[in-house]
Amino acid sequence: MKKINFKEYWMSKWNPDNRRDDDEFCKKKINEALFHINKGGIILDYGCGNCNQTKFLSPHFDRIIAADLSERMIIEAEKAINLAGAKNVTLIQADEETVWKKIDKKVDVIIATGVIQYFQQQQLERFIINCASNITDDGRIVFFDVINPLKFLFFRYNLINDKGSLVNFIRCTFDLISLFFLKKNPDKYLGEIGYGYYPNNFSNFCMKNSLNVEIVSSLYYEYRYHVIIQKKIY
């Protein structure tokens, strides 16, 4: 299977194509996020998209830096932010490597929602290290809605609640063999949806780099989880 160049793919997008983008659901997602991050201070929302969720962070932080690599997405984000009257949001067009040059000081929180599924292993590891270098000592890095590749396959073939057909079970079995026995890479390529990672990939990497990590299940997605990373305080 030929892998998609996701950076090129998202450069021209103006809509994040989430399962739901209505305000009611976006408020629920932000309320979920607020359980895992400290309010106040400065937050970086990397991969903000059109800010359909970011705008609901505005009352809870002194300053929000919303960054995305797509110029078209930033144009749409500006419309959403202006319509919401969020005066404390700064929009930045940048990718995961250049965003750090456009931030003038360390931030208290970094979040990325449904973003790192488009990173391959080396991209992801560099991003974590850069995040850790750009947060305050008691800051948090949270990757929301990371794909668990095993659960995703069960979801794709409708096997989560034992509703799938025998044909789907066989297809899933072949995918499992290909994905987990023939390909040893930590980043499991799943097609257009991007890459999945097992939670222990984050645990192992953070342990090697003196970072604390916590894994939490997503409230609204059957096959996703959140990764909460902090610096170790000695």
C-alpha cells in the first residue's frame, strides 16, 4: 500500500473532516480536554484546523496560540475566532518543525487533537522532544485522540460489539497479520486515517527521555486514547 504524504495532503485543506464538527460536540470535546490540562496561562493548540474547537478554549486561558500548517485552514480559523469574539487567540501558520521559531516564550500547555496520527515515528519523537523543550517545568503536553491500531481494526470491521460478519472477521485477521507480524514499525499505517500507535510506544519513549506519561481512554471515540506528558520534577 502506497503511503500518503500527509503534509502535502493537509496543506490544501480548509476543513478538518472530523466525525462531528458542530458546536455542541466541540464544546463536549473541550470540556473533556479541560479535565486533563491546567487552566490559565498560555496554551499552544498545534493542528488547530479551522478552530472549531479552539474557540471554546478562549475563556479558560490568558493566551491561546493556534497553529496549523494549512494556510486555508488558518483563513477559516480566523473567521471562526472573529465570529466567536475570542480576543486572546493568536493564529500562526507553521508545521511541527517551524512553529517553535514563532513562539516568543515557553507555554504552559501544548495540545494536539487528532494530529499525531499523521506523523511517522521519527516525526512524532522529534515533536515530543520539541514540545518538552518549549513548555514550562510544570507544563503539560496532551495528544488527544491517538489511534489504537488494534481497536481501530475492530472498529473498521465492526467487530467491537461482536456484530461483524465472518467475512469481516477474516479480513480483520489478514490485516492483523500484515500489520503486527510482518511490519515491526511502531507507527502502524492504516491508510487515509493515518498512523496508529500502541500506548506502550509512548511509555517506552518517555521513560528513555525522563518524561512522565499517562494514558487515558477517549470519551467519544471507541478506538482512540489520550497521551498526557509532563517533565519529571526532581
